[in-house]
Amino acid sequence: MKARIYGGVIDELTPEDAGSVLIPDAPFPEQERIGRLIVRVYELRDEVNAVEDQAIAQLEAIISS
């Protein structure tokens, strides 16, 4: 596949090309750990978005008064 790459774009990916790509297969406990971390990141992102919304609302209230 490297021989066909001439930049950041691959116009065509053939089954043979895809077959040459190595995909890591982490042990299941590691996959679970990564999954829990991702869920936690989404929870924290939701919390941050809520705090940001509150801050924006407070700032808009101050500006409009």
C-alpha cells in the first residue's frame, strides 16, 4: 500500500490494500478499560458543556441588564 501513497489522499483502497493494514487487537480487559475511559470522557464533556451554558447565560444576563 505504501507504494500507492503520493500524499494525504488515497483515491482507491482495494481489498488487497486493506488486507495489508495491521489492526491492533488489545486484550479484552484493556478494551474494557479503554471503553470505560471513553464513557467517562463523554460524561465530563457533558458536565463542561452544562457549565459553559450556565456561564454564557449569566454573561448574557449581565450584558442585557
